[in-house]
Amino acid sequence: QQQVKQSPQSLIVQKGGIPIINCAYENTAFDYFPWYQQFPGKGPALLIAIRPDVSEKKEGRFTISFNKSAKQFSLHIMDSQPGDSATYFCAASDRGSTLGRLYFGRGTQLTVWP
Amino acid sequence: EPEVTQTPSHQVTQMGQEVILRCVPISNHLYFYWYRQILGQKVEFLVSFYNNEISEKSEIFDDQFSVERPDGSNFTLKIRSTKLEDSAMYFCASSDLEGATNEKLFFGSGTQLSVL
């Protein structure tokens, strides 16, 4: 069962564009939704996260939009830069059950052209 | 900045052989995890470990897998008899209590395991 579905699989934008990556989840017990960024040869690193009691969270150029009723959330990268080229994973967890168990999406490979 | 260290970065083994993947978590962390990523697929949870015992394991983590914290610094994943389908990138992660509560895990760079 795919608990978190992520799209698109890959995304190419020009520098300054606003790539949007979408995720949908099934388990209504999920209460934490982090996004991880992974550069080649590195492990995933936490980028930004949101709890379901807010609809939007912004940190620098990265924004998460959250729609609890639709069970969807998305990552927007404002003024994207070539250095943002990486694989982005959305994830979800039910912190009421096991700490640290994340359910990841399949990842989106983002390429930002200069 | 402290980081999780994994060795080796690549491991090639024959089907049926035992492999041990090694990890050195961040020194003050108490929660340890193994995840894996089969090529082209999502990152999947294998096991979490706290206070010298397994907290939770996924259905992937069958009797062929075991974890151990043999000393104060290392955290290992052993696959007793490797199968072709065990070929994947294996990520170790760690967190402190606050990180575990807020799901802020620190991942290592991974060990690419290839089973031939």
C-alpha cells in the first residue's frame, strides 16, 4: 500500500521559476509532514515540515501548502536556483505510534537550468 | 556540523552471503534507524532502535535482518543471507529526543549494497 503518493517524478524549470511538487496521503492518523532534500551522493536532509493545524508554512524560499480535507500537501520553491537541483521527498508520519517512522513518497528529481 | 557516517559506501556481495553495514550516529543521539531505497523507488523504513532494543520494525525487516549497537558509537545492520532483492541503498539515521518527536532525522550518505 502506497501511503504517500508524490508527483511529478521529475521536473525541469528555468532559474527563477517556481517548481511545485505535490503529495497526497491516505492515512488520516498522519500528523506530521516533512520534506527532505537529497543531493547526489548524500542522504536525505530535512528541508521543511508542517503540522496539519496550519495550512501554510514558509521558510525562506520554500513553502509548504497543506490541505487537510483533501489530504494533500505541496512544496513550492520560489525563485528557484541551480543549487536547488536535487531530489525532493515528501513524507508523513504518525507521531502517536512510532517516533521516527517516516513514510516517504517516491521522490521528485528537480533540475533548475541556469 | 555533526553528521551520521556510514561505511562502506559501496558493498558488493554474492547471494547467500552475510553482510554487515556500519553506521556511526551523531554522538548525543539516542534513536537510531535504518531505511533503504531500492533504485527508482521510495525510501522505506526498516527498523528503529532505542535503549538497546528494537522499537519498531517493518514487514521488510524479517528474520534475515538484525541490528546491533555493539559499543557506544556504532550501529550495525546485518543481513544474514543476502538475496538479489536486497540490493538497495541503505541509509542509517539518528535523532535525539526532540528530533524523534519532531521527526527530524539525520541521515547518513548511505551504503549501496549490490547482491550478485
